[in-house]
Amino acid sequence: MASRDLRASAPDQGIEVDPIGSHPFPEPGDLPFASAFLQPNHPTREFGCWLFPDPPAWLPFRGRLRRASYQLTWQMLYRIVRGANDAARRNVLGLGPGVNPFAAMLQERWPTLYGISSSVLPRPADWGPELELTGYWFLDRPSGWRPPSVLEDFLASGPKPICVGFGSMPSADPE
């Protein structure tokens, strides 16, 4: 599996993990590297990219459209991060402009860890061995931890609260 192979390849070195797939310096001699995601970001025929709706069921080539939705998403995202990516390479590392890291991730088959449960999202049959569904990622709770007393009092004061969240939806006017 990707994570075990990566550790075995360089047991005495650090491992750089990129949580958004925009690895700005894939140069020879870098640390071993893995991308890490919380949602599917590699092309598959089984479902489309999170940015696009699923193609209609009547289309005979839905699988190809689903795969293409990932490549289109990566091209759009690269256009957004390219300037900052190249500026970081130039100003911090003294390197020239980089390649599209999203395309490189697919072409070079970067090891990628997904914090997704295969019980919730079965592994797509057309994904390569460099992609690993690890299950969800959790931080260990420190031993003896207790929530602040104000929170405990609030939770004990009435019926269980309901939280309706909107994820990472931005708002120009959050009020």
C-alpha cells in the first residue's frame, strides 16, 4: 500500500505530506512525498468530481465524462494556484516555474492517502495501487481531557443541541 511503501523507501527521512495536492517542488532529491486528501480527487469512471454534477444516466459515455470532470477541475485549480506556486518556488526556494502539480500527480502516480472510509465510499475499481483509502483520520484526545465547564453546563441544561453546518461555504456577509 502507498503509505507503507513510502515509509519503507526512506525510514530515516521525514516524509512530506501535501494536503491539497499542490506540491510546489517535485524536484529530484526532495523528501519522499505523498499527497493527502479528504475527498476523491483522482479520476474514476465510477463517480464524477465534487465540482460537477453527475452526468445524466441516459448518456452512454458517463464514465469518460466522470473521468474528464477531474481533469477539468485540476486544470481550473492550477490556474488559481499557479502564481502563488511559482512565486514560492522563486522567492523561497530559488527555483524556476513549476509544472502543473495536478497533472504531475497523475502522470507520475504520486502515492496518495485518502482519509475516507471504504465502508462509506468503496475504492473505485479503476484506481491504481498508489492510492490508498486509510479510513478517517482523528486526533487522539489527550488523557484526562474534559470540555470547558461552560460547555458541559450548556450541554446538560436542556435537550441535545442540533448543529446545521454549511461546510466551507464562503459568504461575503457572514452576519
